[in-house]
Amino acid sequence: MEKTNLVMKEFISVWVRDPQGHKEDFWHAYISYEICLHTNSMCFRKKTSCVRRRYSEFVWLRQKLQNNALLIDLPKLPPGNPFFNLNSDFQISQRMQGLQQFLEAILQTPLLLSDSLLHLFLQSQLSIAKMDVCAQGQTHYTVAQAIQRCVSCVRFPVEEQQQEEDSKTCCDSDCESTTSSGLGNSTGRATPVEEDYSYNESFSHEFQATTSEAELCSSLSSSPGDQ
């Protein structure tokens, strides 16, 4: 009798979507993008997450990953543009697709999956400055704690698609349906909101990590070849 192998295939899915405008001051504004991650990989302690990052943070991540893995030819980011138009749906869509392709290529490189900075970038709300010191073990919280601290209402494109299909069969014409940014091709922008990637100074008193959490993510506590 032939035995069937039911081992689940490992996957890492990432989406870059839902661009939102932010105003820093009267003269300066930028776009942030939502990064949703869904995985069953043992490399990730947190299997689902959703954070926001801006283009300059992607540039920072690529440089850090390159410094830590000198022999790897990293994928390119969509080119920077000093004349990038925050009101151009086409330019925003093109950049968003390029950012998603960059992350997809990064996540297909096994050596990079051990880099703490990548995990913090994808699954924490730390600023780039705090990601740097956290990965070097210079904060009063660990990489695992920073990732666990990040709480978000995660809904993935596949789930949204199912909700839209269900809404079509609703008999009530007033039945609410959830609108989706789609998979890496949304150009809708929400009202500008304040960015806050910083941690509360009372972090150490608010957050209590268990021993098992620290052990499970001990492999993420340091980046290979930290400078």
C-alpha cells in the first residue's frame, strides 16, 4: 500500500500594498506602504504580521543586508526619483510593485533569512535607528520582544478576495463589503496620518517576555557579520 506524504510545503508570502500619504511639515511629505507577511517557515517566529515602511527605509535595509552578506548579489530596488510625484497613481503603483519584487527576491535567499535586521524590518515597528541598535543587542529589549510587541489587524489579499466573493452573493443590497487594496497594485491613498515608529520609554515595564519566547527567537538576536 502506497503511503501518502502529507508534509506541508514551506512558504513565505509577502505583499506590499495600501500606499498612504504622510506630511512631515508644510514642505515635506512621503508615502508609506503596508507590508503583510504570511508564512509557515521556521525562520519566522511570528507567522503573520503587518507593518508600514517608506521607500527610504527600504534603501536602508538593502544597504544593511549588503554589508552583512558581501558575497550575495542583492536584487535592485526601484530607482529613486527626486521628482517622484506623490499624486501620481502610476508612479506609486510602479514603485510599490518594485518594492514587492525586491522583498520576494530577498525572502528567497536562505542566507538572508537569518539576518535580524530583515526580521525587524518586516515584523516590528521600530525606527531604522532602533532596529540597528536592537540587532546589535544594545537595547533593553531583544529582537524577539520587539517583534512580539508589534500588534496589527492583519488581513491578507486572499482573505479579502473571499470576502468580496461572499459579498456578491449577499441578498441584502445594503450588505457591507470590505474594500481591498489588492495584491501590490493599489493606488488609493488615505488621509495623511502621523508616523510613529518609536517605542514608549516605559517599554521595559509594559512588556513581559517569557523565557520560551527568548529561547524560540534566540537565533534572531544577532545579524551575521554585524558591523
